[in-house]
Amino acid sequence: MKQGLPFILSLIAFTSVCDTINQLFLKSAINSLHSPKGNIRAVLNFILKLIMVPRVWVSFLFSIISLCIWLFVLSQVDLSFAFSADSMHYIFIALTSRFILKEKVSLKRWVGIILIVAGIMMVSLS
């Protein structure tokens, strides 16, 4: 490992935050439009409308930031370690879905998220 572990983990956490913001902006943009029904013309029209929503472009910006940082992280550590540490993304998405988007996150889903993250961490430490 070329960089210190706390530095790398903070960069991985930052990419997870950027990815979470990315997903929030995408979901917000999608929710601002009516979903297409059935035919290809409606889907293409929907995509054209979606491209015109500024939140989609903000989302792309966060995605690019995340990608650049992620590429640096991958240059410093093994992919298996980086990807395992990125499992905090599951928690960030669940928290923001619950508190920002006001979606319901059931107890079963929370338990599942915790088990997934715990399992990934166990694998990464082995």
C-alpha cells in the first residue's frame, strides 16, 4: 500500500458520498418527470426530457469526481480491498433514501444491509 490506510479509507468514503449524491440527484430528476408507458417512442422522448433536467448534469459531475478519485484509489491499493471498503455505499444509500427521499426502509432491509456490509468486511480482512 503506497498511501496510509486512513487516507485511502477517507478517499473511498468520499467516493461513496459522491456516488450517493449522484444517485440522489438522478432519483430526484426521474421523480420530476412522468414515467413512460410501453413504446419505444415514449421511452426516447422520456430520455430527451431527462437530459434537459439540470439535476442530471449535476449528477454526472459527482459521478466524474467519484471516478477520478476511485482511479487514484485503485492505483494505491488492491481492487479487492478497495471494493470491499466501498461497501459503506450500501449504508449511505439507505440512510439518504430514508431521510432525504423519505422512502421507507424496513427493518429487514436494515438487517440485510448490515449483514452484507459485515460479510464484505470479513472477506476483506481475510
